[in-house]
Amino acid sequence: MGGESEVRRRRLLEEIKGLFGPAFGPALEAYGRSFAERISEDEGFRAEVKERFERGRALGGFPELSALLAGMSAEGQEEFFETGWTRVALPPPGPPKDPWDRAPWDGDVEAYRENLYAGMAFAFSDLRAFAREWLEELSRVGYYGMEESLGLPLKQQADDLSPAPTESLPIYGAAYPVRLGGSRQTIWLNLNGPRSEEGGYREIVVSEAPLRTDEAIFAAVTALEGRPLDVARLRKILPEIFPSYGESVWDRWTRALDERRSGGELVEDLEDLRYHQTLDYVLLLLRYHRPGFDEQPLEEKAALLGETCAYVNEFLDSLRKLMAFVEYGVPGRGTVPVARSVGRDVKAAVLKDVEGLTYREIGKRLGVSPPRDFSYKGDHPTVRKMVGRGRRFLKMGLGEEGWQGQVEAMKEEAKRRRGMSEVEREAEDLAEAFGIPYEEALKHVEEEREQNRERKEEPGSA
């Protein structure tokens, strides 16, 4: 069926070529749809084409066109001779490949990007679609970061009239970097600024703000890689775990722990350290943005790493607060931490249904004191209500059967853990905490225990 339709379309196309004259093919190839627009505006040519069709049809010509137009009204036939023939002569336009292919930009990428950087949120009702526009733009632009030939950070151009970055550097015209006061802070002098109204010359503009696209990419990656860290504890152990170039924090962490097996506060700090991935990410930032970072003394590198982690903590906390307020914040009151009490209620329900604890045992586990009359009434209404609310929340999310199935699954998980040896449990905890393969964690724990045993058996060991 499809083959017959294609054969008929080709016959129609040949008849249209004959109807429009010998220039039809070259004009169609050169101008495409704009050719149809020219024809629709030329009433004299359209009248000539229609007259040519009627003469040919009277002589038995244009059979396919005649059959096609026979089922049309006079208005339909008029529309066909204006632009309707394009449905036969030209393939249907495909969906826009790029966002600037849509109206009103119609392929003008620079106009689209200028509008995007100037602000297009008003034109969207779907945040996901708007976010997609920016994510695609950030992917196109990429992370400029540093001018590689100079080893200096690039800056956002100060000209607000041209907010979109260019194809090469985000600063128009000649620009020169300046280091301020012997520090690492860099500004750029743009010699092609706006024209002075009084003097008529091009002014020199100082560019000091980071590139907006760099800030956006930096923020997105930091939100994905960053985790809150105990900076005070981190600073105590950084000299022990600071990696050399080519090492990871995980490599140094395991080595430092092996060297300090005798115990003590440092070992506790090392064992409680989490999110080594975040430390490796922060090191990547520092090494990229600070050429010569690895040549600095260990104390300075450790101080920079610790201080940067503190700023990452602030950023993550501010981002969390912003998103929380947008979702459920109250003007004048900020974000009410309802989820905190919900989490405690859910925990109470889990302790009751999974571990089978009494209300008093649950209260003791969660730090909820029993009432004064508990000794003779035996009731703990605060915990009882917590358990009831927690069950309600869980059933709202999982359904009645879903929660019961989860209870059984958690009991099975607890049974499996009880059946493991102490070494296996320690290895599993280590693997989950640091995101490493279980086999690697098990090998590390076994080696550590073996070395501890040998150390205890050495003569003179306590």
C-alpha cells in the first residue's frame, strides 16, 4: 500500500513540474518552501497556472491532479494552487532539531541564546522544560574555567547588553588579565567597552565576576559530588590522609589506618571519616584552579582543602534551605522541620513492628522519658501515639500490604545480618560507607585483624 502511494506521489510531482514550467525544479531546489511563498503572492502567475491546468485537463492531461482536485471544493482548489502543492513536492518538515529552530528564532542561534541569557522563564509553564533548555546550553558551552595558555581564571564580561558568551571567549574584544596586589585574585581589562558619550572613545571595562555558565556548572557538580563533612575532625586527620598527586583519598585513608592500628583518638577519627569521594572532588577543584597546588607545603594544602570543604558545607546547606523553602516554607517562619518529627515517628513504628520492642523500650531508644504514672498504669502514650502516626505515614506511602511486605523484608535482612560473622559485618559496613566492593573491604578487614593478632603475639607487646 505504501508503495502504491509513493508511485502516485511521484506521478503527481511530475504533473506539477509540467504545470509550473521548466524552471520549477531548479527553483524548488534553490528556494524550497520560500518558492511556495513567492507563488502564493503572485496572483498573475497563479492564474496562469490554473488556466494551464484547465486547458490540459480538457485535453485529457494531468490525470492524477484532476483526480486529486475533483474531490475538493473551490476554496480547496484555490488553496492547492497557492501552497497546497508543497505537500506533494516537498517532504514534510521534521521536528526542530535544536531549540533555536522553533519560532520565533527560526534557526537564528544567536538570537535564541541572547533571549535565553536575558531571561525566558516567563515563556514557560513547565520547569522541567525550562531546566532542559539551560542544561543543553551548559552542555554546549562547557566549563571554561581557566585560560589554559595563561593559567588564569576567565571572567564574565561586564557588558550587560551582550549577556551570551561568544564561541571562543566570554569576553568581547581585546582583554588583558591583571593579578591584584600579588594575590591570586584576577580581573580582566576589556578594551572594547561601551563608547564614552563625552569623549567618543571605547571605555575600558573591568570584568571580575565568574562566568555565569561556569558558576552554574560548578554549582551543579558540587551539589552532586559534595557531602556534608565534619570539618573540625577532618582538619585533625588531613595531614595523615592527604594524598600525593595520582593517589586518591581512599588510598591514603587505608594506609593511614594500617599505620595507626594501635588505637587512639586518631584511629576513631579515621574510622568515622566518610565521603572520601567529596574530598577527591575538592582536590580536583583545587588542582585545576590553582596551578602549582601540589608544590605547596603540606600544611597549606591541608588548610586549603579543609577550608574549601567548609565552604562546600555552607553551599549544600544553603541549597537545601532554598529548595526546602520553595517547597513548603512559610513567610516569616522559614522552613518548619516537619520531616524531623515524621522521621522519629517512622523510626518508632519500625522499632515496634520490625524489632518488636515495647513502648518503654522504644522510648528509651529514642530518648523519650516515660510518664510519671508509668509504674502503675503501664502506658506510654507519647510513644504509643508516635508509633500510630509512624504506621499511618508508612501505609500512606507503601499501602497496607506494602508496609507489611517491607516489615517482613526488614526482618529477613536483620536475620541475615545476625547470621554473619563479626568480620563479615564489619566488611559490609565498610563497603557501604565508602562505596567500595565488598570483596575489597573484606580483604582489608581480614588483613587488619591478622596484623593486629601478630602484633599482640610479639614479645613485649602489652
